[in-house]
Amino acid sequence: MLIGGIAVITRKNPVHSALALIVALLAQASIYLMLYAPFVAGVQIILYAGGIMVLFLFVIMLVSIDRSMKERQFNSQWVVGMIAATALGGLFIAVYTKGKSIFPDGVPAIVEGDNTQKVANLLYGQYMFAFEIASLLLLVAIIGAVVMAKKRI
Amino acid sequence: MVPITTLHYLVLGAALFLLGVIGVLTRRNVVIVLMSIELILNAVNLNLVAFSHYWQSMPARLGGGPLALHGQIFSIFVITDAAAEAAVGLGILIAFFRNKETVNIDEVNLLKW
């Protein structure tokens, strides 16, 4: 997954970046399976790797002309960006080396059971309102995307 | 073999987040910046699911137990939001490309004084 992530930010051809991102997303789905979250892994493969990345590939084919691949690929403020990213990395290293003792050493033993049923119980029970709001958000996003891409409003 | 504790997943999530931030801050192509934003959201999802896995081993009176799947539900909503935002962002990109014929961030300066 890390190799896929590094390939996303360093490839010159945006199609290569999109394929590397698909590899990273599929690797992430397998990590979800290691954490016993099969429903989230399924949603990730279907929605993310099968929906969003296909959308990205369509837009890359519409938008990226060959001229953009021959130019420089790092923008004009990459020095400040790398400094900021190094500061963020230092913050992460400081947090994770100081707080290492909070997490127990063992691996929690999960009984392999009915994860999807429990997720569905919680989703339709306690988080029903958020579920409806998410569907409203998707409706707004669809209308917004159609309006943004029309030629004449 | 070293047992893979929660901390390992969190460090992996932090590394992915850092890669995404580097991609957002340093690349010129707008499409690759949007893909780095998706990397950031994936790192956040990994953190959420790792913590929900950790919560399932906590005692039930603290809120844990085998039903503590709140992190996984949150990550489902984050995936949904990422889909909506990717669609709208790509629509904006197409609308901008129709006017200016470029995908470089350095040339997105129509509002600059």
C-alpha cells in the first residue's frame, strides 16, 4: 500500500497514478479484512476502487492532454510544501513514540461471527439519521456535478 | 513474528496521510492533487477501523464489547462523502478546463490581483 501511495504522488503520467491508487485501495481493503471489517472492505472495493477511480479515469481521459505530461511535474512552491510535510511527519513521530505505551501489546481476539448483521443493526438503528442525511448529500452532489459540467445552464 | 498491534495500523495510517499531504502540496496536475486527497481520506478510514477493532476488546461498561462498531460505520460514511466530493471536484475541474485548457495548478490564477 505504501508503494502504491508513493507511486501516486511521483508518477508523471496521471493514468499511472490512478492505477497505483487502485492498487493502494485494494491493499487497504485487505487490511480491513485483517481488522475483521468485511463489510467495510466490500464497500471500499465496490465504491472506491470500482466507482470513484473509474470516475477519475474518465476525467483523466477527458482532460489530460499530452502537453501536460511533458512539462515539469512539481509545482512552484514545492520547497515550502516539503518543509510543511516534514514538520507534520515530525509531529506524527513525536506523538507515536510518546504515546506508544497506551496500546496493549496483544492482539484482541475477535470471535468470527456476524459482522455485517451488527453493522446493519447499528446503521439502521442508531445512525438512521446520518444515513438519511448521507443520501441527501449524494443527491446534492449529483445535481451539483451535473450543473458544473453542463455547457449552458 | 511480531504481533501486529493497533499501533502498527495507526503508524501506517499516519504514513499514508503524510504521502497524501505531500501529494497535495507539491504536485502541479490538479487530478493528481484530487487523488492525493483520496489518499488522505483513506488514511483516516484506516485509523477509524483500527480503533473500532481496538474498542471491541475493551470491557462493555466502558463502551466497548463486540458491538462497538462505530468506527466502521463512520468509515462507511467517510467513503460516501469521498465519493460525493470527488464527483463535485471533478465537475469543477471539467468546467475549469473548458475555459482555460490547462490542468496546472500554477495557472489557476484568474482571481489573483
